[in-house]
Amino acid sequence: MPENRLIQGRYRLLDTIGRGGMGEVWRARDESLGRQVAVKCLKPLGPRHEPSFLQVLRERFRREARVAAALQHRGITVVHDFGEDDGTLFIVMELLSGRNLSQLLDDNRRQPLPVPDVIEIAEQVTAALAYTHEQSIVHRDLKPANIVRTTDGTVKICDFGIARLGHDIGFTARLTGTGIAMGSPHYMSPEQIGAHAIDHRSDLYSLGCVLYELATGVPPFDLGDAWAVLIGHRDTAPTPPRTLRPDLPEAYERIMLELLAKEPDNRPRDADALAKRLADARHPYPGRGPAIGPGVMTAPDRRLPSWTQGMTLGSPAGLDRPRRYASDRAATVLTDAWTSGGDPQRGDASPAAGIAGPALPDDRRAALAALAGRHTAALNLGRLGRWEEAGEAHRALAAERERLLGPDHPDTLTSRLESGRALGRLGRHFEAHQTYAEVLAGRERALGPDHPDTLSCRHHVALNLGRLGRLEDCRAMAREVAGARARVLGANHPDTLTTRYELAYILGKLGKWTAALQTYQEVAAARAETLGPDHPDTLAARYEVGICLGRLGRSADALALYRDLVAARTRAQGADDRDTLRARHGLGVNLGRQNRWQEALVEAREVAAARERVLGPDHPDTLVSRRESAVALGWLGRWSEAEDIYRQVADARERILGASHLDVLASHTDLAQCLEQLGRAGEAAALHRRVAALRQERAERRR
């Protein structure tokens, strides 16, 4: 979007101050009032979108923006205006001068913030949550990046009502390399992960995660792998923060651990109760500072900002208060995906979301809300790798939604689609294909061939064709879907780029590496433009460019790319991130292709050590890196050392995968070739015979 563009004849865009998956944030000048504001421009929609889809999106955008604009509290970012200009949806907010809490931690080199700062932030965020919960509004995506401390010390919560818009626009937070839409795993409450209903206490749990990180420098479950983080939230007690931060007063440690209770009933009952706990911790006696425990340093007494004088936090926001959470006024969950109790083609909102829509009987409303909760629970079973259970849950849910809503209702079809995804994850690709085909027919009848949901289903059909070995059919359909998505959603829409990314993968599987390289390069360039050069999706496409370069024998180009990619991923994701280590692995492989085997050996050993530390000694990635070090040793003529490693890798893979797994057979072949180099022909021949027999058994079982 160009600088100096005038939005709705009023807001002059001056310069970009932020960019993310949903769009850009601009510093702008309100020409009518002569003040500077922040304008969040959601991704340009353009005239080529499917009209009914645009109509629904605009209406939902207006509803969300009205809810956000109605919030008036010093601790919440003010929304001044919203609208649409030349196909671009925009929200005008107050321009904040300060840093979000994630940036504050970065500024502090991810070291804990001073105790007085943690206390001040906790009290101000709690006051803002007390107000929003009083309005029956739940944020649901509270995290350091959504909380800003301004230059005058005021702490503000941002993005009420904005994150939720990403669901329909197509920009959702993704876990790197999975393509699965998620929230922010380090700050998700157990009930968000499981099957329980979400209320204001979910925000309190997320606040506990934020305060824990501010006080210790790390989230409560800093486990690297996203699924391990989710399991930590659900099943593991957090390490007491004073173990990591001895100078944290005991009273605040107790508060944080109560906020992080697995069961909502074991947390403070609401933000009002939390505010009282914080006040008691700060002032256990009149005129005194925080409670002092053995060996605990006191934090200086700091007065609350002047604007809080005389402020009352309101009455508790518990679910037992019918005035707030009566059945005719459900809690608005602003950052959740819309669940459809109505018809999305008409723009009906979900009763569970608390946004105005057609009135429904209480029993039907309750049934639909329960089904929405079960849908979330089933999705999370899949995210945790429990695909058998997830598939059963989605199939049961599809049957109940069909009974309540009809066979072609979008919710029914969504549940059936998810059951197909579960079947695919279980390797039951033929059954998955049948399910996808039925869902596709239903979506075409209900929504039309070019509706985004229909195209999403066609995308799944195409990928599943590839898994069935029908690579040419997969390529043809993926090309068609990419073209349709470009026409309906735009050439640079994430869904369009996802299909093109998968098309490039299939081209590689077909051995068409030049075409695959060109497609990956185009996807990487488009993602860099729309998402930013260091976005995980951009970096994923660049990684695949490196794979193609290597396959085409352009190892020098691949080596240069991987060096840049390692630096970018280290900067964006950290040195021990799995994707960073994967890029380093590619770097080492291409060092070998350049016959720089000593450097390749050093890189392989370092990556193997890092992967063992982060992922474990028997993780597949760790074993791949150990094998790469054996390859380098062989090229350096150090076959005895290589033999030990080849044998260790083969034994580990056989123990984990079974004797006839292809990776195990490949490892035994590596070992046999190493034995040949050592002059031990008899042992090598015996191992080759064993591999051949196992391959024959495997082939017979597959007939």
C-alpha cells in the first residue's frame, strides 16, 4: 500500500510501523482532527473475491469493530473509527508511543524485568481485564505482543476484536512447518486446548503465563516443540518461578501459580479478586511494601498512576452472575474463530460468540454451543497427534450436526472434512479421498464452485491424490485450485500461496526440479512481500528453494542460500529452533557436495549435538544428523569411526521403527557399504542378504 494514500478522504498514511499476517499498521494523520493515529489495514480484498464471501466478511468486520470501539478504558487501546476503502478494510486506533512486552523482554535480552515493573504491569492489566470482563468480553489471545507499555508507564491491552478477523480473511497463526491454525501456544489455557468452555478465567490463565515470563525471562512451559508446550499446559505443573527468580516475593509467586492452575475453579474467581490479591501482596499492612519472605528482597513501593485514584473495579465477573452471563447474553470471545450457529452465506453469527444474529431457542442455542466446544476439542486431539480419537470425535460430531443443521450445512461439512484429515493422518488415504469427495460435492451444492471453503476442500482432495500415488492427477488439480484461489482470493493470498507451495512439492516428486524451483522462488518472493522476509512461511519456502538447487546440482547457490537462511532463522526463531537446525543441516549437506568434508563434518556434529539436546537422542532429525557425520567421516577416509556411528543409527532406528522400516533398511545398507570399505566383505554380504530378505517380506505384505 503506497505512502501518502488517503483513506476515506480522511486518514493520510505516512509510514509503516508494523506488518503481520493480517495486514499492515501505519502511522497516519487524521486530516479532519489534525492528530496522528494508527491505521491497521487488513489485507486488500480486491474485486475478484467471491461476492457473497465479501459480504459476510464485511458484516462480521463491522460487528467486531463496533464491539472493540465500544470499549472505553485507560488500559485498552482506543478504536476511533473503522470502515472500508477501495477494497481494504481498516481500523483506526490511537497511536501508542511505547513498546509491547515482548519487545521489552527483547530489549532486556530476554532477561527478567525488574520486580517493580512486573508488579506494575500485573496491576494495570488486571484492571483492564476487570473492565472487559464486566462487559462480558473475553480477549482469548492475551500475550506479551498484545500488551503495550507506553512511555508514560500506562499499560494497554491491544487487538480486542482484531485477531478474530483473521479466521475469515485467511490469516491465522501457524505453527512452523505444520500448517495447522493455532493461537499462541505458550499462553493458551488448558481449557482452550481441551474440550471445556472458555470464559474470563482463560484470560487470567494467559495473564499468569505473561507474568511468569516477565518475572523469569521464559514462559512457564518453554519446551521448544509446540505440541510439548500444549501438553505442558494441560498436564504439567509449572516450575515455581522463584526457582528461576529467587528475588521474586513469595506472595507474587503464589499468585502466579494460582493463575496457572489447570482447573479454572482453582484460579482467582475473576479479575476483581486478582486485583485484591495483588493489592494485598503490595501492601500487606498500611504504608508497607510487598510481603517479605525468607531471603526475599523487597520491591520499592510505587504508587499507582494518578488516573486510578477513586477507580472501582466493579463487581465480580463470575459465571454465577446471571446479570453478566445469562443465557441471553453470552460472553463475547473476540479472538476465537467464528463458529456458525447460523448460515455464513447470510452472515448469521454464532450464538456462542454473543454477536447479534437471529434469535434461537435456548435448547438449540445450548446444543450448538456444545457442538462448537466439541469441535474445538476434536481439533486439539489432532494437534496433540491423537488422530484416531480425533477422527472418531469428528465423525460423531458430523452426524449430530447433520441431524441438527442438515447434511449440506457448512458446520456439518467442516466436521466431515476434519474426519477426512484424520483418516489421511492415519494413512487411510482411500477412505480420506471418499470423504473429501463427498464434502466437495456438498460444498459445491451449498456454496458454489468458487467459494473459499469449496476451494479449501479441493485443495485437500488434490493433496490426497498425491498420497495415493496419483501424482499427475494431483499436479493437475493443484494447478487448477491455485488458479481458482488466485482469481477469487488474490494471487498473494496465503491460501493461494499454500496451494502453489504444495504444487511445487508435487513437481519435485515428479522429478521436475526446474519447475519446482521456479514455483518455490515465486512463492518465497510473494510471502516476503506480504508477510515479511523473516516470517516462518517465507523461510519455509526459501528452505525448499535450497532443496531444489541442491537437486539441480547447484550446490554453490544452495550453500549461499542456506547461509542466509540460517542467519534469518536464528534471528527470527532462535539458534535451537527445529527449523534453524534443519537449515544448518542443509548447509552441511551442501558443504559436502562442494567436497568441503572437514567443514561438513564439523557442521553435522554440531547440529547432531544441538538436535540431541533439543529433540532427544533418538529423534529422527538427530539420527539424520548423526548419519551425515558418518558420511563425512567416510569421505575423509575415517571408516572405523564411521562404522560406529552407522551402527548406532541403525540400531536406534530398528529399535524405534521396526526391522523392516525403509529407514532401517537404508541404515543397514549404509553399514554394509562401510564394512566393505573396511575389507570385511563377509559381514557386508551377510548384511546385504538380510536387507534383501526384509525388503522381500515388506513387498509381499504390501501386495
